Amino acid sequence: MNELHSQFHQAANDVRQRKERPDNDTLLALYGLYKQALEGDVHDCEPTSFFDFIGTAKQEAWARLKGVPQEEAMRQYIALVRQLLD
């Protein structure tokens, strides 16, 4: 595992250990960046229900990152986590 991957996984662990819950917009940004970093561009799956507002918001957060290289998503995720922890 290279340094970027190590920093990414450490940031993911650090943010889970954080006592304060980030606001919803930040949570969605973290989710989208995390998914983009691990899986690349969003898949064509839609949330299972029209009333699944959380699932829809998560899917949209990830879809906004379409085309962002996985390594860049990792860097952005790490930077966002560092902002939260400072």
C-alpha cells in the first residue's frame, strides 16, 4: 500500500473516531469522496425508493464527483478530514 492509500485509510479511521458529528453537507461530501476514492465513478444504481431521501442525497453527492480520479478523491478526502480535525 502506498503513502496516499495509507493516509486515506488513516483519515477514514480518524473521522470515525471524531466525537462531534459533522453537518449534513460535510457528511455528504465525505461520503461522495470516499466512494469515488474506493470505487471510482458512480454506478447506475438508483436508491430503492423514491422516499429514500438519504440514499438519493448520497447517490447525488457521489455522482457530482464523476470523472474525478480516485487518487484525487483520496487527496480531497484527506484534506477535508484534516479541516474537520483542526
